[in-house]
Amino acid sequence: MRPPNAPRLRAATTAAALTAALLCPLPSLAAAAPARAAGEAHQDNPFAGATQYVNPLWKANVLREADATPDSALAARMRAVAGQPTAVWMDNIRAIAGAPGGMGLEAHLDAALAQKGSAPLVFNVVVYDLPGRDCNALASNGELPATAAGLDRYKSEYVDPLVSVLAKAKYAGLRIVATVEPDSLPNVVTNSSVPVCQTAGPLYEQGIAYALTRLHALTNVYTYLDSGHAGWLGWPSNSGPTAAEFVKVAGMTPAGVNSVDGFVTDTANTTPLKEPYFTGDTVVGGTKVIGAPAPDNFYEWNPDVDEASFTADLYPKLVAAGFPAGIGMLVDTSRNGWGGPGRPAAASTSTDPGVFVRESRVDRRPHRGAWCNPVGAGLGERPTASPAGYPASHLDAFVWVKPPGESDGASKEIPNDEGKRLDRMCDPTYAPPAAGWNGRTTGALPDAPLSGKWFGAQFRQLVANAYPAVNAGPAPGDTTAPTTPTALRAGTASATSVPLTWTASTDDTGVTAYDVYRDGTRVGTATTPAFTDTGLRPSTTYTWTVRARDAAGNTSHPSAPASATTSADGGSGDVLLTRGRTAWASSVEGDLQPARAVDGDPNSRWGSAFQDNQWINIDLGAAHRVSKVVLRWEAAYARGYKVQLSDDPGFSSWTDLSTVTAGDGGTDTLTVTGQGRYLRVLGQTRATPYGFSLYEIEAYGL
């Protein structure tokens, strides 16, 4: 599993025409859906309030590796992560029933039932066996040919048996999250000039539409489409067409866009969650760092330098393309930590953009296309529901889809009956000739086994380079949970925040963190018995509980609840509503993304196409009363424009807050009255031959 090689990273072309045989609509599957017992209602975020399945086979591999590791400190850190949840990969037909002596899908689901306590449990499964799988690489080629016959087998021998197992009544109480066909639809978008992808593309679309249709029929199954990663699809020329491709395939199902619950990025890749010292807008020496020249042209003008920026960029494009605003994003953080001694501790002080990039980036690969067992990678954020700190990304969870320690691909040709071959990107001696590599070799670990097989050297490296670092924790066998936090109290509330305090818990080996829950959903973590919950709505009552946990993952019972009501205005008047919110637009000039109009940077801006009647939308996160709007125009300003509000998630109904017919640029401060969730600036007539361009949009209210 991998992104395409560098020459094709920026190509965004239309997929090859569907053959006549594949243009026929999907048959009705209502009669084929197995009967099942009723479970809970379909959740907006299946990870919220739930535990996740720990694969006992992966855990056993981790513990065996720890036992064989002479470094006792490293072995202790390995054991500390053995209880982390990872996805179960159904990567061939045989995997459904299970290999002799192994576990098939039903055995894993039975184990999940055994692990489930009183809380809901998420079972992560990867659906991954398309005909002509992984059309632009060799390491993960599959068993089914890219033919109509291969598609028929995919439906009848793979998807149908898999769904029949998931549909059994005894599993109705599990929340089953399916990552659907990694690497497939991004290849349709970016690699349709590759002959094998031209052939496979229509089969991918038909196969995924069939899988989505069958899976969506089960109320407790949640489908997340793989959406590549920042280093593959971050360029606007790739991300926009990708959103359109996703809508196209969803439209081939009876449920349309509702057949998709969300999207997952960075599956089986190692793009960092966050580059801490720069963004795609950072300028050094008069040049954006993403445009640093060779040999430091690592980003090649791709504005999405990490998964945080990529998901924040992709989400509004998905919504604008037709997906509902409630879709969620997942980031696979299993191998994107990039910690260890090689991690920069601060931004470079160099004024040379190339040197700055080289010395500041935590991603230490030779090229963003280096996807196979990269040297230096580490474990990333542990699986977490509703992670805080990334509001524009609309994250449902951090997940470990690709189990750490399982190889990306063999570093040499290894005979096998799975269709897997040597991909030179897994060969540490290979220097790709493509642009941006500048003579460097792949940076892949040597002596790697076939993809999906246990690779001890990779796992040892991942634990050693984890970021956040893995705490060794107590000795194996600690099963004692911390005491329950007591005396939880809410302090004086403002309009948008409430401070919380409680009495510290105790534990036989020490409390490592407290998880804070607001109305049943985890909203943050603290290492001391205090936390301030922010981003709240005025005049609203909330209830919190707190749980303590130790290094072994033992978690206390929840504290007694504490409630508080935020004030009407906190005594400080209206608040800024737009900063950091999700923004999307009718068009984008180059890399002048809509998010730049709400980032607080007076030097960054959104720019539209050179046409009249262009708009930019901002999701305020909830319905707010808006009393003032400030528009800071670049030289390309609007002569005529409207500021509008809406509560319509379909964006078909808008209320005008202000209409301007003789705009003169500069800063417009508009006193308005209205209430709604979505704010729009609709540029009607341009004052210049260029488009509409705004440095900042500021809406104030409560």
C-alpha cells in the first residue's frame, strides 16, 4: 500500500471511460440483505464513548517481539503499547474464513464480543481485495484480476461472504467501522494515464459502489473511504477532483452520499499529523518554504504539509461536492510520529528556505513519495476518539488502521501465492529517477518481508521513535485501575469556557492522565486535576465527568458529574466567531485557499477565479447570533457583494445580512442582525479584472 511515485503526484486527469459492460446500474440489493437483530441507532461518530477491539494476534506479535528484545527499556515500551487497538485486514478471500491455525473474521468478531464491556465497542476492519488492486505498485497487488470476471468474484466470493458474517444477529451490538479499499480511488484520480490503472479504474468504482451498498444496509456498520494523504492529494489540482470522484462513486449506490460515513487519511503512510514549525504559508527569505528549490524541494509547492492541514483542506471540498456537513474524518496515526533523537527541537534560524525546510521538518524521509518501511518513522498519536485541537478537520478519531510492525512490502523478490511482488520503492538500494528525489535512495528499511507480514525491525524502530513517546509504564500484569476522581467542580463560567477542578486520584503505579468528558464525549486530557473546557456556546448548560488512567491503560470509574451554564456574554460583549473555522469556496485561485480568510494572518488571503458571482462559505460550528462582520479586502475587491446567513445544511436558502453596491475595498465594517450557522460572502461584481480576494473575514456575535 503506497502513494504513486513522484512524477504522477500532481497529475489530476479524468478516469478512462467505463466500458459498456460496467456502465449498467447496480442491481437492487434490498432482497439480498440478511435479516438481523436490532441494535443501537446509527451514531454520528461511532468512536465517541466507545472502546476499540484489540487484535489478539497483533498483541501476541508485539509481546513476542518484546520478549526477544535485549534492550529492556525498549521492551518495556513495546509491552506498554501491546493493548492498543488496531484494524483487522480482510485482504484476500481466504482471510474471511481464516487460515489454518489463525483467526477468520467471525473469530475476530467473537473475540470482540468477549472484550466488550458495558460501553460500546468499535471493531475496525479493512475491506481490501479489489480486482487489479494497487494498480500503480507491486508490493500489495492482490489475487483478483482486473477483469469483469475478477469483479464478479470480488462481489460474490469476497464482499457477499464478508457482509454475511457482519450481518449475524450476535454482532448487532458492535460498532463495525470499515475502511474501504485503501489507495484505490486516489489512483483513479491521479494515475489514469497509467495503463493498468486505466483498466482497473472502472472496476474500482463498480466494486466500491457494490461494497458500500452492501455495508450501508447494516445499521451498525460505518463506512470510511480511504482518501490518500497530504503528500499525494494535497495539491488543489488533486484534492478537488478527488472529492468529485468520491461523490461520483457514492452516487452509484442507492443511498448516494449517505452510504459514506466519512474518510480516512494516511492509511499505511507516514505523513506527520502536524509539522510544528511551519505551514504551507510560511515565508523564509522571501520564498514560501513549500517552494524551496532543489535539493530541498521536499514539498514541491504542495500547500498541505501535514495531515492536519490536509484534512482541514479536504473536508470543505467534500462538503461542497455534495457530502453532508456531518461527515467525519479519521487520521491513521499508527506510524506518523517521527520522534526520537532525530526530531528537530525548534525551528531553524536560517533565512535560506531550503536550509530552513531541511532543518525544521520532522518528516525525515528523502521524499514524500517514500512510502515503504521508511527509516526513522515512529508511532504517532494513540487511538483517540474526538481528538481536540483540530476543529477545521472535523475528526472522528485517531486510529491505527495499518498495524505497526506489519511490513509495507518486501525489499527483495520473495515467491508467494498472494500476487505480491517486489516494488523497487521497498528496495533500500534504489534511487528513483523521478523529480524531487535528487539522486537519493528510497530510505526503506532492509530485509523486509512481504507486505502484511510481521517485520520486527520496523516495529522496534516505531516504538523507539514514537511521538508522543511511549511511557514504559508498570510491569506487565498491572490490572489495578486508579481511584475515581472526586469533588469535580465547575468554576466561574464565561460565555465560551468553563474551568474544572477535581481531587487527584491515586494508583499503585501512578496516574498518568485524566480524560475529561462533556455530555458523554471526551473533549480533552489533563495531567493535573484541572482543565478548562473551551469553545462552548453562550447560555448553554453542560455536564462533565472525569476519568483517571495509568500507564497500563487501566481507567477509573467516571467521577460524579458537575454541571454549569455558560453566561450570556461573559461580561465581554460579542466574540469572534470565524477564526479557525471551516471555510470553502466556489473557486480558488492557485493555492489561495478559503481557510486563509479565517486564519488570523493579515498577510494570507483567499482568492477566487477571475469571474463575477463567486462565494466563500464559513461554518460557524453552530447557530450564532451575528451582530458585526468585518471584511478586509485585498486589491482585488468587490464592487457589489452580499453577506448572508443560513441554517440550511443544503445551502439552498440564505438570508441577506447586508448588501453593498458601491464597495471601495479596504476594510468594510458592517453592523448586521441575524442568526445562523453558515456565513457567506457572495461577490457579485468585481472592481478589477481579477477575482475576489479577502485577507480576513471576521464575524462577531454570540
